[in-house]
Amino acid sequence: MLEIESLTTRYGSIAALRDATLRIEAGEIVGVIGPNGAGKTTLLNSIAGLLSPAGGRVRLDGSDVTGAAPDKMLRAGVALVPEHRRLFADLTVRENLLVAGVTATARQRAERLEEMAELFPVLGDRRDTPAGYLSGGEAQQLAIARALMSAPRILLMDEPSLGLAPTLVDLVFSLIGRLAAGGRTLLVVEQNAHRMLDACDRAYIMRTGEIATEGSGQDLLQRTDLFDTYLGPSDPDRPGTSG
């Protein structure tokens, strides 16, 4: 469905992403984890069209979309939930969603507003509240709902649990599971490595701009050496690890 081949993206003379190769199949949850500065956000932004790669290819259903503008990627079915949410703080919840439905007809927007209210009940309750007044968990739900308003085929999520309290982290991962159960295809960059590996079908571990290793979520979750080498000290209380 989505293939990334030898993708390289630079900030000036610095290669923040180097020769990254990965794939996402329809219906999968694919995780991307790694330490800060590993190039995870650069990867998503390069796929979504926010950054222009210096080399490599992005293919969607076999078609080369490398360097396509963000609006073209959105119309092709690729939507991004950005890091730090980046909502329109002065617009209401409903207005944020309507702006995001620009690629849809008026009827489709109305139907999708109802769908978002069912999927995220708190947003239905707070539809007339300015986004700047939402709690962290509410704002994250709005950021996800805003991306879903374009009915994407692939949803890119950048650090969806960042800065949230533990109970809200649980909420985010519950939402990821529900989206996947509904047939969504997800590529998720996440700093909570243990939770991401437990939730995803497959994962890629990044370090210093490169893909260091890949595998199924459950297989990588058992690899304490990967946590020690790439993700920091292993946690004796994490799933799959004995004391």
C-alpha cells in the first residue's frame, strides 16, 4: 500500500533521515520508535509532503508520490496527526473539524461530523468550545478526529501520547485499537516504546536518522537488547520481561 524506499531528507547539510526503507500494508498498525532525534518526525513529514526528500522514493499503491504537496497527499488518502496537535485554538471543535473536511462535499462533512461525535463523544459534547480550552486528552482526540475528517486510507500519527497523563495514554491506545479494528491503516511514531510494540502489528526502530531494525511488535517487545541499545534501559515491569 505505502512503500518507502531509501528515503533521505536533509536540513541544510544535515541528513536527518538516511536511506529509510519501510512498508505499510492495508489494515496494519505499524509503529516507529526510537530515541529523540532519531528522525521519526522527519520521516512522517517527508511522507506527508511537509518536507521534500533529497533522495529515495515514496510510493502509494505503486504510484510515485515523492515530494508531492501536502494537499495532494491528503487527497490521495494520507492524513497526518502532527506532534503537539497544532489545532486552531480560537476555532471551536466543530469549526476545526469543518476546516479539515475541505476535500469533502457538504453532505460528506455533515456525515463525518456525526461519525466523529460517535467515535469521540466528548467532542460532540464540546462541539461549540474553542479548541484552546480543551484538556490535553480532549485536544488529542480532536487532532485525531480532524485528520479522520478527510476519510484517509492511511493515518500518520506523530507522538499521540506525548505529554499526557497515564490514564489519557490508555485512552489514546484504546483509540488506536478501535481505529485499527474499524479497518484503518496506521503508521504511528510513538515515544512510549513498550505500549507501541504491544499495540502494533510490526515496528521499525530508528536511531540517528536510520532504520536500525524491524520486526513484529511482539517479537521486538521480547528483545531486551534492543531496549538497552536503542531505547534506553529495559524496564523489568514491562510486558514480556521477567524480573
